[in-house]
Amino acid sequence: MLENKIKSKAEIRAEKLLPGNQNFTTITDDIAGVPESKKTPIQWWLLFGFALSLLAIFAGSVGFLIWEGTGIWGINNPVFWGWAIINFVWWVGIGHAGTLISAILHLFRQNWRNAINRFAETMTLFAVICALVFPGIHVGRIWVAYWFLPIPNQMGMWPNMRSPLIWDFFAVFTYFTVSLLFWYTGLIPDLATLRDRAKTNLKRKIYGFFALGWRGGNRQWQHYELAYLVLAGISTPLVLSVHSVVSSDFATSIIPGWHTTIFPPYFVAGAIYSGFGMVMTLSIIARKVYNLGHIITLEHLDKMAQIMLLTGCMVGYAYSMEFFVAWYSGNAYESFAFVNRALGPYWWGYWAMIFCNVVVPQFFWFERYRRHIPFLFITSILVNIGMWFERFVIVVITLHRDFMPGAWAMYNPTIFDVSIYIGTFGLFFTGFLLFLRFLPMVSIAEAKLVLPESNPHHGHEE
Amino acid sequence: MNTYGVIARFDTPVALVHAAEKVRDAGFKDFDCHSPFPIHGMDDAMGLKRSKLGYVIGVMGLTGALFGFGLQTWIHSIEYPMNISGKPFFAYPAYAIITFELMVLFSAFGAVFGMMYFNSIPRFHHPVFYSDKFSRVTSDAFYVSIEISDPKYNEEEVKSFLEKMGGTDIEVLKDEN
């Protein structure tokens, strides 16, 4: 056989996704080496300290909110949904990329996801926790938040199952639980790896406990793979449903600017857009701090940028279609709501959204921008700023001027709106940094599947 | 000291698949092939039947959907019919979402806990863990294990059988006492 035979497709792909001379051993060493290392990078400690101080702000602000009530926020009549709802939708949206990457790309056999799926799933978990905080605290009397649940009680009182707000509760709660199960299932073989490599007895016991006695036998992999496939299969409609249900909180109302059928797909596209932005931000930091540039490669960043371009264009289409329909409907209130978004007192919010979500991703048509790391880093942050403004536009600008000019008012957030929002970053990053420190941030078992030699049918031509 | 079986190491996934085929053809039943990641085509090589997990998930999903729809119907039609903005008591289109969510939730529980049931995990003690070298199986080693419970098991024969097909680091699994 010729020495320099034509490379198979699998080999070419593997070279791009796992460059250099990598094999099963080096992959394990590189990925497991991060949680195993005795030395924690100084950047980690700095970030962790920062995250903990934000968490303290969070705890203080939420404590004061519970003590004092939602009056400490800037909400008023008519803007009775302020930052709490904006932040809720924003965090849930970010949480969408995780399941999209792990489930939908798994079903489409997109192997490149194997380097970033663990990362994205973890981001999802903490983002959804941050999101769930807001409906939890915005009800005011949070000690009765369990009234969301259909629990038999002496008052004979049940949640109204015909209300989108309770659909939302079920959707986000299910999403969190399924994401947690998906994440943990993916983690079991890797926990077994950490157990088998552990140097101390305590580590072996802790990792071993959570690895559930995994021994990598094919009799286990058989059921495991089916479970993972089915989880991916059911998460796919789930992830599309979650933000659709969130959008129905708005779309089922009769407020001009909210009452539209474009909301569900438009919300889902925006959610994926912002989620990929967050995965991009976090993976650029992590690959730099932990020198994992050969596992999370430019190829991965390039592909994420392409998805951001696609979803950014979808969001841009939705913005223009909203305007078109507002004009085409001939409804005076609907037309006014949109003109007011672009030219009213909050025009800056609208144009910040257009700039970040429509203009900025257009650079991703060009390969040099998709592979320019500082550019990607700044863009990925702009994406999430843009998506925050999108929810600001939807919530605040729509509510502040509806049908009757006599009911119009301006909305001003207070220091507590800001501090609780900033505080959720503390919650998010504390969790995420602990994950980076103690668990493998890339799926060890799945990263190996990218190597051509993992497939026994590879090189079977002879 | 008790004996539990024999393990042999192979270097590549290809070698493991070929070994599995030979062990299967030799008529062994209580054997397993251990690898750091799932290997494509291994189920056939070992002669395993399709996993029954799919049925469990299907039944759980259906249960979830029925429970979700039934819960909402019962609450608003039977337990406490309440007129809220003139909506009908049996507003079945509005029940679609929670029905769907509970179907997904129950299926996910079925998938994960069903997988644990079929794999009999958590199980923290297993004879393969008596081998120190075996711990590499979660990183870069590929092992075949044949257990003593197999009717065709004969320690010396199994050892030479595994050695002949290219297995290295052949070990008899024994406990400490």
C-alpha cells in the first residue's frame, strides 16, 4: 500500500479539530490534568474572588428585597415588568446554547461539538439557575413561591393551568431538570476517569461516588448510548419549546408590540444567538487560561461564529418583519408601538439592539473575522449586550406607552435593579469557576471519538 | 481467596472488536468488553440484543403526557372549576404545553434511571476493580473480561484463549483475602 495514501475524510476532520499528535492518552492527560492539578492558576483565584464579591452583592440585595418588597425596584404603573423579567428572559436565552449544542448537534452527528458541549451544558445549568431566581423573587412574597406547584392544600387553591405564566414555570423547571440529567449522564464516564486517576483516597471516594461504579463495559455503553441519544432527542423539541413558551408570556397578551405570532421562532433564534455568544466568551477565556488551544481550536470558534451569523440574521429578519407587519396591519396602536421603539424616548435602546444583533454579526461572513480571537471576544460580549437590550426594548419600551397617552410614563431602574442583575453574575461565575476547577471541562470520552482510530472501521480498505 | 474471572488487555479498538467476535463465536456468554468510549459496531461483535431501554422511555413518556393532561383536566373541570376571564373549564388547547413538558420530563427520568437500572449502577464493587492495571480502561486501555459464572469458564483455557488472540497483561481477578 502507498505510504502517502489519500487521507480519509475522518482524518482530515480530526486534524482540524484535534491538531498535533494526539492520542487517547494525551487527551485524557490534557483534560483530566486541569481538575487534577495541585496548582490553581492565579487568574482563577482572581476571577473567583471577583465572583464571590458579586455573589455577596447578590445575597445582600435579594435579602433586602425579601425584607422590603418589590417596591425597592423601579417598576411602576404602567411598566410593571422591569429588569426582573428582562433578566429572566436574558438568562434563559443564554441557557439555550447548551442544550442546542449537546442535543441538536449530537443528532446531526456534528463531531466538533464534542470539545464544547460539556462547557455549554454547564453554562446552561448555571444560566437557568440565574434565570429561575427572577420569577422566584419577583412574586414579592417569596415564601409562598411554592404556590406555583400544583400541590393539594387546605385552601383548595390551584395554579391556573390556562395561564402562560404557569406554562412558563413548567417549561423552565422541566428544562432545568432535563439539562441537569443530560449533563450528569454525560459526566459519568469522565467521573470514572477521574476516579481511576485519583491520587488521594478522598478524591477517589468522591469522584467514585458520583461515577456510580462505571466500568466502561460495552454492556453498559449499550444502554448508556441509547439513553444519551433519547435524551438528545427529547431535549431538541424541549429547547425549542422553552423560549417559545417564554415568548407566549408576552404574545398571549393584548399589548401592541407583544401580541404577535412571530414571537416564538424569533425568541428561539435570539436565545441561540445569545447562548453561543456566552459559550464563545467563556471558551475563549478558558482555552487561554488552561492552554487548551489544541482541544478548543479556531475551527470550533469559527463554527460557533457561523451559527451566530445565522441566528443573528434570523433575529434581524424578525425585527424588520415586526415593522412590516405593524405597518401592513393598518392598526394605529401597533404602528405607533414600533415607531416609538425606534424614535421614541428610548431610541438608544432600540439602536443599541440593532447595532449589536444585526450589524455586528455581519462581519462573520468573512473568515478572517471568524478566526480573529480578540475580535470574537469583543463581539461575543456585544452579542449579549445586544440581546439584553432586545429584552429591554420588548419589556420596557412596549409597556411604557400603550393605548392611552394618559397612562404613559417613563421607567427608571433603581440601584437594586442593577445590583441584583450584577449579583446574578456572581452566582453564575461562582458556579462556573468551581466547575472548571473540579470537573473536566471537555468531555474526555467524547473528545476521543473525534480521533479516526476510535472507529474500528477506520482503515479497513485492505 | 476467591477467583472471579480473567481479563486481558488489547491495544486498539479494532483489536477489541476482533477479540469480542472471537469470544462470542467461542460460545461465551458472561463476558464484557471495556473501553474508554463507546465503540461503533461493538454490540454486534459481542452478539448483544437491542437495548430494551426504549420501551421504558416510551411508557414513561406516555405516562407523563397522560398525567399532565389528566392533572389539568381534573383541576379545572372537577376539583375546583373556576371562571377566569371567561375561559372554558375544559380548555384543552391550553393544556398542550404542560402535557408536553411533563411528557419530556418523565421520559428523561425514564432514560436516566432506566439506564441505571439496566446497567445495575450504582454498583461500587465489581471484580474488575481488583485489578490495578484495569484502571487505565477509562483512559486508553481496552479490556476483555470473562467471568467465572460462564458455563464454559476454565481458568487455564480462557487464559491461553485470550493470549492466542493477542491479549496482553492477562490477569486472574482475585480478591484480597
